[in-house]
Amino acid sequence: MDMDCTAVLADVWLLLDNECDETIKARLQEHINRCSPCIEAYGLEEKLKSLLNRKCGGERAPDSLRARLTMEIRTTFTLPRLPDTSAPD
């Protein structure tokens, strides 16, 4: 199953943090390797992660902050819902 860019970008931090299983990791990496916009976005996120690691001295953010950020990132990349066409007018 092929992944779209929205799904890949929503999960890029899971890949960067090595927090996904091998199947998902392979699917994300395969998409990134053949998609120029995702390669660019992945590179930017990778640089941001590196910068944060250097500046924060390896401190771990509280789990509640991580959960809020993850939810915020996922909602940022959520596709709008299409109207339900199955209901009669």
C-alpha cells in the first residue's frame, strides 16, 4: 500500500525518533526516497531535530508535552473531510 505525502509528513518524527516498527519505517523511507517534496521536508525536519538536540542538551520533554505536540502535528496535516454523498438530499 502506497502512502500519500500527508501521511508521511505526519509521521516523519516517528521515523526520525526511531519510534515506529520496521514495516512502517520501510514504507516511510521508501516514499521519502522517491518523493522530492518529502525528501526536502524530511531533510528540514532532520536538521531541526539535530538543532534541538544540540541546544536542549539531550533533555527529555515531558510525556504530556510530547503528546500535545504529536496531536498538533497530526491535526496540521489532516485532510479536510469531504461531504457525505451517500445521504439523500
